[in-house]
Amino acid sequence: MNSQATTHFEPASPLYSWAVTEMPRDYRPAKSIRVLLAEDQGMMRGALALLLGLEQDIEVVAQVAAGDAIVDAALESRPDVALLDIELPGISGLDAAALLRDEVPDCRVLILTTFGRPGYLRRAMEAGAAGFLVKDGPVEELATCIRRVLTGETVVDPALAAAALSAGPSPLTARECDVLKASADGATIADIAAKLHLSESTVRNYLSSAIGKTGTRNRMEAMREARQQGWL
């Protein structure tokens, strides 16, 4: 860690435009910030845990690789902040954020993702997340964001926030999203109907509506467009 008391970072993203006050090397907090880390890529998860652990006031108390393991890990470890990737096995980080809001309300949630999509940001805020970060900033700035959300602040990239406002909410209904998700990997209409306990005609109606709303030509294009926008 830099030995100077205060350092100003100037990366490309406007999220990181504030002055960052670093802790002195001999600083020993009375109580460390307890962090849960959810990331499915083992190398990324290990590196983040190691680097965050170098911060004098942060302790990584739990690490999970799947979305459906987040709530149980949080109930056991009682983190102050949960740092969640979006695309996880089991359930997404966005769905897990909503569960944490209900099951572990004292835990603040930070979404950390590769994809800065406006739809993801809107869904993260609706799920109760306190921040939305993209995986392209130094770990010192991530640590600063963890500290900021713990004080009650919301940390969001201003450019992404503006994009989310201009894009508006998702036009897809929850059921249309379910049908598009079930369309992955070449599933047939019959497969989707069986999986979602719907009639085949109902599945066709939902797919037709989703295709129209996304301005695409078929269900595979509709699914790709919806994912690109962060609606799924």
C-alpha cells in the first residue's frame, strides 16, 4: 500500500473520481469490515480475497462459487458487506442480493461484474444493492467502495446510472424472461413448456411477444438481445 496518507486516482471510469484516503501501515481497526465474496472463477475469487485481505480494516470471512450458496454462507459468517458477481451457477448475484435483503438485512450488497449493462444496474438497485461496480478498477478503490457502502452511501458509476435512466425499465414481463431463459441450449417448445409447466401455445405466445418487444427475428436473437441489455 502507498505510504502517502492521501492519493488521488484518475482512471477512465468516473466511478473512481474521489480522493482515496489510505490506512497507515500500522493502523489496527477496532473492528474489521467482514466481507463475503461470491465469484465463480476460482482464480479471480482467490486473487480478490488475497488483495482485500491486505487491507488493514477488511477481513474476507466467506468465499462461495455459486449463487445458491450465498445466503447460507451469509447467515453463518454474518458479513457486513457481500461482494457478488452477477453470473453465478445456481442463482444470479442479482437474485441473491434480493434474498440477502430479506434474510440478512444488515448486510450491504455490492455487485461486482464484468458487464456494465444498464439493465443489470436497474435490477441490482431494485434488489436492494448498495453499489454496482465493474471489474476494471484497482483493488484499493474497491476497498474504498466497501467502506463507503458500509457508511450508508450508494456507489454507482455515474455514466452507467445515466445510461440506465435513459434506457428505461425492461419491456419484458417476468414470464417472458422465464421463457427466454428456458430457450437456451436449443430447447424445443415442448421442452420449455414441460420445464415451466405451461402449454405449448402459451410458450409460443410469450416467445412471440418477447421477439416483438426486443425487435428481433427469432427467439435466439431475442434472448441474445435481452442478455445484452441486462434484462435476463
